Amino acid sequence: MNILDERFAEFQKLPTEEKLKCFEKNGRLFDMIISQQLNRKIIDNIYEITNHLRHISDSKAGSLFIQNILCHKRAMLYFTQPSSRTFLSFDSACHILGMKTSEIRDVSVSSEVKGESYDDSLRTFSSYTDLIIMRHKGQDTAERSAWLLNTHTNRPVPIINGGSGSDQHPTQAILDVYTLQRSFANQGGLDGKTILMCGDLKRGRTVRSLSYLMKNFEDIEIIFASPKPFQMKEDVRSFLERYKIPYHVETEALENVLSKADAIYMTRIQDEHDISAGDSSRVDTSRFKLRPSDMSKVRANAVIMHPFPRRDEIDVAIDSDPRAMYWRQERNGMWTRAALIAYIFNVHEEILNY
Ligand code: CP
């Protein structure tokens, strides 16, 4: 353990509310590390920027205007875990705003392979870029990165967490809630809705971040449906209890609760986190999949979501059902991520005033 490890261990002992101040600058969101950082005002602001970006980008003149907004900034995508959507949507989001991007997608091509510490590698990345977007298998790596740059260097560039181990994926939650708000636009928005989350809730970082984000909405109910070994962990459950968000647990079969949900959020089994190869395959997940025969139990105005990638949790025959929202959800990621970057760089007024 070096001195930075010791200091970071001390930092981690702070209450969450106090730790989060480290990720702000001048009272504004600076790093995007965990969903608990977001309040309703920030969320609504990001969605307003998102809607403006989409609208302005419809025209060539509008696209060129937006490409001028951050054309003097560079972003680095440090993605050492596999990703299609998060990587490509962030890369595209940067380009929408005119940012130049560089990337490392495999530690074997970084000098970490020559024995450089992660902290030194991170400081090196920050020397060449104005924003680091990262996905890492380490649960605390994004948090440590932001803490290190903000407290121990004179080049604190923002860090955006694109997925930290099995812990959190806050920008996925931002795009998920954007999709839900749009889907329920004619039904009063997300407030008052019942969200059913299904699959590997124990190790699924998307459902964890989405659950944390629910503190910002009124009269939400959550149903957690999973086989017993993949139940939602205690930390998220206690958080929901603290914020008085009712949740119900279903461990027998998805079909038992389908009719109760306004939104059905399916996820895959996260077997990359198995301790021994094949652990997950010993769990019977067959009753936690959505099949065409189940669709008669799904409410007429419900939405079906999935962060993707999917395996067989949602039968492809359901893709053409008007309630299937997952392909739109995926595309919403690019726009909400562009809006988040504009918000972090505090250039969103230019977009809103266009
Ligand atoms: N939803 C999501 O994080 O997808 P990728 O793993 O493809 O980035």
C-alpha cells in the first residue's frame, strides 16, 4: 500500500454525501461517477439539453453549430472492458459536440503492461486530454480516478464512469430514465409508475444505477424479479428503504408480476463476474425470460426495455411489438451522453439558446 492507497482508503470511509462533494466544482457536477450525484434539477436540465441537441442536429446548419461548441476540447475513451454501445455512443456524442477523441481499449497496449501504476497512467492520460470517459472492471477505479485528479494533481480533468465493475453505470441510468420519461410523456412521465427489473440484479450495474436514480421521482414502486442467487443486494435495498421507495421481490417467475408493471427492464446474466467458470449456468433462469406468449400479460401501455447486450432474455419476435423500446433506448444514449458532456463543460446555455 502506498501513500495514495492509504489516503484513498480514508476517503472511501467518508459518508457518501461528503464524498460526492469531491466530484463537484464550484457547486456544479464535474465528474459523473455514481447515480447518487444526480438530483431532479440536473436530470431535467440534461433532458432539456438532449431534446434541444436532437432538434438542432436535424439541420446541417444546426449540426455545424453544435460541432463548434467543444471543438477546442479533446476526450479520451479508456475502455478496458468490452463495450459496443457505451463506447460508440460516447465517441459519437463527443463528435456531435466537435470534440476530438482518442482511445485505449486494451491494457496490453498501454504502458501499464510495462509495470506503470494505474495512477501514473491516469495522470498521463490527463496530460493530453480534457475529459476521460472510462469503463473498468474495478468497482472503485472511476471514483479513485476522479479523487486522484481532483485532490492530488494540478490537472483535474472530468471523469465520466462508463461502467465500474458490477457496481454502477450511471450514464446508462440517465439514458434509461430519459427513455422512460419520453415513453410516458402522455401519462404524466415516470412519476407514479411501477418499474419491474428482471435478471441478474445482484451483479447488473445498470439496474443498480437505475434504482439509485429513482430517488428523484415521486411515487415510484419497484419490482425486483430474479432467481434467488441473483437478487438485488442489500446496499441498494437499504437505499430504497431510506428514500421510502417501496420494492417487492419476486423469485419464482417473471410471469407472476408482468401485469403489475408500467416498465419491464430486462437484463442478461452477468457471468463475466462468476467466481468460477460456469457458476451462473448452474442457476435456473428459465422463468425469467420474456417470451411472445407472455405479451398478453403485459399492460397495453407498458414499455419493455433492456440495456443490451441481450442473449435470450427477450425473444426477438417481441422486437416488432410497439411496447418494445430497447432500440430507441440504445439510440437515446448518444444524445443524453452528448447532453451530459455539454452540461459538465457548462456550455449548454449555447445549445438551449440556439
Ligand atoms: N449497455 C451497455 O453498457 O452496453 P455495452 O456493454 O455494449 O456498452
